[in-house]
Amino acid sequence: MRFPSKLSSVILALSAVFILLSTCAADPLSTFVIVIDPAHGGADGGTQYENKTFEKDITLAVALFLQKEINRKKGFQALLTRSGDATLPVERRIKYANSQHADMLISIHVNSGFSDQSSGFEFYVPTHQETSSKRDDLTDKMSNESIRFAHLILTEFDRILPRKGRGLREAPLMIFNGLSVPAVVAEIGFISYPADRNILLNQQFKKSIAEAVVNALITYHR
Ligand SMILES: [Zn+2]
């Protein structure tokens, strides 16, 4: 049977639209964007040891390595709040993550203890109380997603890095203030603890951190 020519052109046009829509469905909008924040920088050295080992340098080195490893994974894109030794106020970091409509922010820090016995890693997520002044579905979701990711990252750190896990903590940190992106602050070790200090800039340590974060991201995004 032959279609009248007008009908066949309508069918042709509809098929073209359908093909176009199917192509659009696989667009890069599904890319998971993660902003990595190497804390401190420039004039703000962060915590330090004997005025020669600075938190800002460790966080940057780890962040650069992490970005490279994440970007090798299909479907993930890692951005940095800073890629050099620049002074960058926390507000600018928050603004950047919000403006990129990131799916997650990880802020990397190095700890320092009052005693030289404190060691290991710990993670911080936004507190529910902190967002209560303008509490709504969005802030609740942000908080819950931060906690969900933090549990995954903690599990991976416990598995991959045989060190003392200090757990998950809630705190009203500055980086969470006004942030509309789920976020985790990772304190990756104590500069004041000799064994931690020795591995903080070690290549294998950076690899292990990257592996732990990438695994957590893949599970989170599944
Ligand atoms: Zn810090």
C-alpha cells in the first residue's frame, strides 16, 4: 500500500524529530561535575610544620592529582577552585561551586593537633541546624546527600588507607555557608603527627586518596 505523499512527508518529519530527540537524550548534561577545593592558598598557608611544610601546598598537590584521576573516568568532570598558589576567600570558593551547578564539592584540608598523638582522617558534613534559618527541601536534600556521600567516602578510606579513621562529623564550617551543592570537607591527615606528615605528600598516598574518592563517587552516582 502506498501512503498519500502528504502523509509520508509527515511521517518522515516525525521520524526526523524522533531521531533528533534520541540523539539529545545522550548529551553531556548527564556529566557528574565535582568541584575540588584545595583549602587555603597564597597568603593563607593553613596549618604548618616548622615553617616549611604548609597545608596549602599539600591540599593543592592532592587536589591536582585527584582532578586528573577523576577526569579519566567517563561521565565525571572535576573542576578546581584554585590550581595555583593563590589567595582565595572562602566566599569565592562557595560562589564558584554554586555557579558551576556542581553535583558535589570536596574541600581538602590537613589537620593539626594540640598533642602530637592525634592522627588519621576525618570528614565533615553540613549540620542540619546550620541551614535551619532558611530550611527548605533544597537544603535538606543538600544535607542528606552530603551525608550519603560522606559515608561512602569514609568506607572507602577505611578500606584503602590503613590508618586511623576518626569518623564523620557535623560542623557549621564556613565553606558550607550559602553553598547550594552537597559537600564534604576531608581532613586527610595530621601535619603534627610524624607518620601522617611523612605520607601526606607521598605519591602512593595521593593515589590511594584518588582511588578512594573515585570509588565513592562511582557508587554515589550509580
Ligand atoms: Zn585547613
